[in-house]
Amino acid sequence: MQTIEADRPVRSTAYQIVLVALLSLNFGIVFFDRNALSFLMPFVQPDLGINNTQVGMLAGALSLTWALAAFGIGKLSDTIGNRKLLLVISTLCFSVCSVLSGVAGSFALLLGARLLMGAAEGGVMPISHAMVASEVSPERRGLAQGIAQNFGSNLLGSFVAPVLLVGFATAFGWRHAFFLAAVPGLISAILIWFLLSEPAAPPKSSGAEKMSIGDALRERNILICVVLGVLLVSYLVVCLAFMPLFLTQVRGYAPDRMGWLMGTLGISATIGSVVVSGLSDRIGRRPVMVAMPLIGVLLPLGAMYFDGGIWGMAAIFFIGWGLIGVFPLFMATVPSESVDPRFAATVLGLCMGTGEVLGGVFAPFVAGFIADRTSLAAPLWLMAGLAIVAGLTALGLRETAPSQLRKRALAGL
């Protein structure tokens, strides 16, 4: 493992807080826009006359271009060094794409809008995590990256989005809900431009000046994080694409109750962004990354078989979705702790991009294809299997948490 922690410029605590808060807000808006179609699908599907396979294709299309952008723009930001400008441009572009989703009058046009949105949004997280890795103190890195990725994205994208957008669509129509989703991104781009500074370049090292994909995958932790990305991005995308349809069409929940249940996922992951990531700083990355996916099995099984009241179902959703708390760990924290900081955005783009391509693209398509030929329970069974395999895969991780490495050094291990 090559890392450079010493002699790097240290920002003030106040600036680190502003940085993480703004990046968290921005990624929250990204997921607000990305998830909008899933929560509005009970309105969009009958209006445009699309089937379950096409629902999966819409989710997969965004994931495909998201993945390509994650790797391409992440590597570009490492090459040219101007992370802030790229972040602002990406934010403005995905806001425009939300408007395009609202004006789409057919499946083909909606598919095109989602492809463009994925291309605009994909580079946001690799750049953001690279900025956190270079600007935030190492002992708070796990917590900072957890908040940057999960706090805003789940508060806005998984809690506010279903409640606000479903209510707005019920009152004014689903097209106007997409127009509403475009506004916050414009505000966020302005704040980032004026309040954040371009991160200082890390100092030179005696190591390699370039890192290829092959070099990255030869690092065991990077390879395992790539596999976890495939498995758990599949879990997330399948859930967001098909859970609203399962709850309304199979379990018989009204759209507003479905919106609140899906909003519970947002509350869970918002809290998890602090608790799970912070816990990994204290007890280590590996045990947290093994346990949380296994807990995630509760969500699909509960959705299918729990027969109690709405509050009981909400509790199952809250606990089961806790596995989202490990997303920043395998997408950012462990990879950035396993390589030279100069290549952070490259490996982050690899971990995120591969998960989006192999998980986000193919999983919802397969889930929709099977659902059309069996039932809407098929995607939920797929979720359960993915969570189990992810927990077992994480057993192979090498610990990278600074607190645990210090303890081992002191113990002479």
C-alpha cells in the first residue's frame, strides 16, 4: 500500500466542515434527481405505457453512463487537477437533464434523458471523495466520506425525494415534479464555486507516476471493493427500481404510504452515514463491511412476508437499509487508504464505475426481465442473495483504518 499522509497541507477545521457539508448537499441533490424516476414510476409507467423490463432498462441506462463518467471524469480530474471546475460543470448539467426527463413524451425520449443524466452525475462522487481524501484529516476520513456520500444523498434523495415528489406529482403531475427536482442543483453549483477552494496537489513521491487499471486491481482491497460495488450497487438499484412497484402493486399500499416507507430508507441511511462510517473509524473497516450487508437481507424478506402494521414495516425498512452505510467505505474510504493519494480519483472511479456497469446496468434489467415472466417478488429475492454474497466477500478485506493500524503497530503486529 502506498500512501502519502505526511507533509500534506492541512485545512482549518472550519473549512473541512464546510467542504464536507457542501459536498454532502451536492451529492444529495444528485440522488434527489437520480431517484426521482423510481419514486415517480407508479405515475410514469401507466402514462407512457412501459413494462417492467423497460423500467429496468431505464435504471440500467443511467447506471451505464454514470459508470463511464465516474471512471472517465475521475481520471480526468487526477490528470488536469482542476476538481472544483469539473464538479460545478457536472452539477449544472445534471440539473438540465432533470428538466429533459420532465418533458419526455415516450420511453425512447425518457431513456435518452436518463443516459444524459448518468453522464452528468457519474463524475460527482469520485471528485468529491478525492477532495475529502486530500483536505480532511486522516483520523476523520471515514466519517467525513460517509457524510459526504450518504448523509445528503439519503436525506434528500431517499427521504425528501419520495415524500416531496410523490406529493407534488399527486397534486401537479409527474412532469412538474421533475422540473422541481432541477432547481436545487443550480443553487448548489453557485455555492461550490464561491465557497470551496481548489484542493492542493499532494506532494510528489518516489512511486509510479501513473496507475493503470491492472495496477489498481492487483491491490487486493481494490479488487474486493470492486466486487462489493457490483453486488451492493445491484442491491440498491434493484430496490429503488422495483420496491415502489412491489409495495403498490403486490402489497397494496397507497402511493402516499409507499412514499413514506421508501422515505424510511432515507432516514436509515442518513443516520447510517454518521453511525456506520464513524464506527468504522473506531473498530475498523472490515468488521463493519462484513456485518452490514448481512443485515440488509432483512429488507427484502420483510417486504415480502411481514404482515404487521405500517410502523412494523417501517422498522424493517429502517434496519435493513442500514447496509447503505458501508457504501462510502468500499467506494471511497478503503480504496483511498490503499493507494497513493495522487491516484485517488482514478481508483474511486474504478470502484464506483465497475459497480455501476456490472451491477447498476445489468441487475435491474435482469430483475425486470424475470419479474415480467414470474412476479415482482423476483427482484426482492435477488436483493437477498446479493446481500449475503457481499457480506461473505468482505471477509477478504485487509484492514486500513488508521486507528486499527496504530494499535497493531503499537502491539508489534
